[in-house]
Amino acid sequence: MATSIEELMDKRALDELISAQAIAVDTHDWDGYRKCFADKVRFDFSEHVERVVGKGVGEATDPDQWVANVKSVIPGFDSTMHSVTNIIHEIKGDRASSRCYVTAEHFLNTDSGDRSITASGIYMFGSVRTASGWKLETWRLKTLFYRGNPLLYKQAADRVRAGLAK
């Protein structure tokens, strides 16, 4: 069965949505990050976050709370780079499911141990078409592996709390 131009356009828009959230996090564009989400979203990063940051911040349904959770850690790093690849979409009307690989590099210049932590996994998204375009309404991370110093997540969060973040 041939793919329609509309389906290709939807898939391209979904590619941009997934890439936009990654770039927004890395550039600390919190308004841009928030614009990627529907009004209610089911975030499930518990498999990752509860291992490296602590209980209670890995799941959320309020996108504003999710942005606040991310802002409580990410700006504490000197830099981050979230790369998404191999994106596959399945579209059914005004809903889409997507999955892709993610490799998230986090760097913090510190005198204690390795200065980086890499988390790799699979993102699984559910999106909905809205009047303002596609928006994420579910997002789950399945962690595949870590490499580096997982203590950097806590150090980054401590830097944010102490007002030392960029």
C-alpha cells in the first residue's frame, strides 16, 4: 500500500516534534519544551529517574510539573546532548505512536570521578493532533544502559538547588 502525502507530512511533523523536545532540553528553552506537550501527559521515566535521581520525579501527568522536574536537574550540568535516532511512527487518524532510540549525554566538570554520564534507551511516545499541531500525550523511557558516572545527576540537581546552574 502506498503512503499518502498527508501521512508523510504527519510523519515529518512527528519527527520534528520529537527532535524539538530534545533540542529544547539541551538549550534550556523551557517554553519551547512545554509547547511539545498536550495539556495532560502521562510521563513515565521512573525506570531511569528513580535509579539516578530519586523517587517521585520520574512520573507525572501535569506537563508543567514535568518541565519543573526536568529544570530541577538538567541546568545543573555544564552541557547535555539528547540524540534521537531510528524514529518509527504509526498513525491512526488524529493519534500516533512513535518509538526511537535515545542517547543522552550529560557532562559536568567536576573533580570527583568521571565527568560524564550517558544514558541510552528507547523512547515510546503517544501523540495527538491538535489545532496547533501534533503534541506529545504519553512518553515512556525504557532504559537500555548507562556508561559513566551516575552520581552526576545528583550533583547537577544539587547545583540547581544551590543556584549554581547556568
